[in-house]
Amino acid sequence: MTKKKVTYTKEMIQQITTQDVDIEDVPGHQFRQWARMTSINFSDPDFGSSENLEFGQSDSIKGKGSHRGYSSNNYKSGDKTYNKWEGTHETIVKEGGVWEVSYEGKFDYTAGTGKFKNIKGGGTYKGTWTAKGITEEGEFEAEY
């Protein structure tokens, strides 16, 4: 097995769907579900770049809360990796009503195909989501 330490950057390609629900138990409680496509560029040529399909949920009170979900990375070679992730986030509304969500968390690989069939490992991520899209950076160790 090969063990590597890798970094990556992620950008949003397309927001597929978002569903927001206001929970009325306390003021400002909101639950969100989403599906989106992102593009990821990895520092290691074995990973290269991928399209990432992400399904997530967040639970927030007055803009602060937790999020979790699952993703699949589809590489140009046809190989795939799957992971689960969870973290925390905070929404800040700036002057003029412009919003920005800062988030961070951890992820673990759950499975893979092709050269990543036996992938194990995980890492951390940190990012920003605005009306213009998502930017994210992360690092991980993987063995495959």
C-alpha cells in the first residue's frame, strides 16, 4: 500500500438543490439540506483533479452550528473515492446584507474503486461559502 500526505483546493461548480427549513423551537433555528457539484485539485498527481458530488445537512441557530454529509470524488481515470465529513460553521451578515459562511471540519475515506479500492485515511478542511460560491482547502493522509 502507498501512504501519502496530500493537500487540495475545492471550488463550486453547481448548486444542484438546497432546502431550508426554519425550526420554530428557538429563534433563528434553521435546518438545511443540499446537493452540489464541486471541482477539486489535489497536490498529488495520483489524485490529480476530480468532480465531487456532495450531499450535506446543516443545523444552525442564529448562523452557528454543525454540518455533516457524504461525498464521492470522480477522477478522470474513472476511479472513485467516497468519504463522510462533519464540522462546524458560522454565518456572518455584513453591511448591506451580504453573507459569508466560514466552516471547518474533518473527513474520512469510507471506500474507493480502482487504484483507490482499499483507501483508508482522512483529514481536515476549512472554507468559505458566499453568494459567489465555495472556496475550500484541505489536507489529508491516505493509504491505498
